[in-house]
Amino acid sequence: MSKNIFTNGEIVIIRVSNELVTTLKSHYVKNMKRYSYPVDKYPSTFYFEEELMKRG
């Protein structure tokens, strides 16, 4: 298992929309070998690390 890029409560940018959101928690998806993150504005949706980026 690799280390996740983002921390819980970190403010990040959704790449597609350039929208600022806050990560709620991280979850390792074992069969996909990557982390997913629900965010505050869309708590029923999750994003993978490659769909988010750190603020500048």
C-alpha cells in the first residue's frame, strides 16, 4: 500500500472544475491500488488522487 498524497481536512482543487474543496477522509481502494477522497461540497461522491491537486 502506498502513502496517500492528501491529508484529512486539506483544501485541494478538483482538476476538472478548478473548484476548491476540503477532503473529508481518505480510503485506500485495495483492488484499484489507489486512494479515494470524499470532499465537503459533494460528500456522496469520491475523487481519486489524480482528479485532485494541491493548492498553489
